[in-house]
Amino acid sequence: MGDGIRLQKVLAQAGVASRRNAEILIEQGRVEVDGAVVTEFGLRVDPAVSVIRVDGERIPPTGAHVYLVLNKPRGVVTTMSDPQGRPCIADYVQDRQERLFHIGRLDTDTEGLLLLTNHGEFAHRLTHPSYEVSKTYVAEVEGNVKPALLRSLLDGIELDDGPARADTVKVVSSIRGRTLIQISLHEGRNRIVRRMFDAIGHPVKRLTRTAIGPVRRGNLHTGELRDLDQKELGQLLDLVDL
């Protein structure tokens, strides 16, 4: 008997299909392992190493790693403890058994999506600039922003620690001397969004991170925590080559 687990069992454990329906998926040529379409039912794989896809979508391995998303409230410190006794991330995961840590950070006065995990390499790659995982924010800024200034964010502006450039920028609404702007960028430098808007003369009054790569806030309320779903995790694993 070969090493590894039968592919049908791996798909069933991942919740993709029953073992019988997994065989049908294989028979239909809809399952790939390490880039090759599988045509045999008896193939054994190591789910921790093999890259498995069904209809082109990555199927993450089931195992000891945990991947969570928190909609961090404004005023919460992005640390797992705080000597000053301020609200921090640990308050939202205190009932979890795993030793979790946050991936990247959000300013205390910024709300929105934050990822937590116990998978060190996953966290390292997600925060490494070479993988360029996009992050999307909605910023409420002072004043009515002229189109030329928005274009300057796309073209790139010079900050004290080097140039910064947005991937996309669009006005969501503008009313009573305030503008709501959606901005996406790969940058991870400290307070980068706030500093970019300061540089064009429109300080941020409120900032919310609404997406990290394929992970969207959706209906996740402020202060709520949930597991990444299979599709989100599969897409993130692909983005960071794991």
C-alpha cells in the first residue's frame, strides 16, 4: 500500500463531495493534483504538500492550522496584549485554544479586516512585499477631492520614506465638505493610506479596511470573527505560493 491518503478521502474530508461523488469528479476530469488532471481513483496524495484543485479552484488541506478574519473595531490596539490595559486583539480570541497571531496590523483608529492565524509561513508571505497582496480601504476625507489629485495617487506621490502609489481609486460619494473614497494598494507601510491623503491635502477622518486580497468584509459585523472559507483560503494560498 502506497503512502498518503486516497484522493477521494481527501476531497471528502475537505467537504468538497462524498467519496462516491469525488470519484465522479475524478471520472469527469475535474480534479487536478500538482497541475495534472487525475484519471485514476486509487491515487494517494499528501494533502499537506500536494496542490489539489477541483474545477480550477484550490482545495486547502484540512489540518492543525487556523485561519481567521476579524472585523476590528476602531479603538482596538493591534497587539495580543497591552500594558496600558486598552482593548486589544486578544479580547476577541480569548476563547480559542490555538496560539494565534495577527497578520500585519491596523492603526488603533482604523477599523476593518484583520487576518489571524497560527501558520507562521503563511503569515510571513502575506506580509512580504514580493507577494503584493492587495488591500482595499474606504476613507472618509476632508473636503471635495479634485480628479487631478486622485490621479496623482494613481501616478504615485513622494512621501518621506519613498514613493507610494495606489492601484485603484474611486469616489464613492461627496457631500458637505467630505468625500468617501475607495482605494486599493499593495503597500504595507505604517499609516500609508493616511499619509497619502495628507500629502494631497485631504486628511482622513475615518478609515476602514474592507478587503484583503479575495477576502471581503461582506456581512461581518464590527467585532465579529469568522473562519476564512475554503475559496478565500485557497486563493490566498495561491497568491503566496503555498
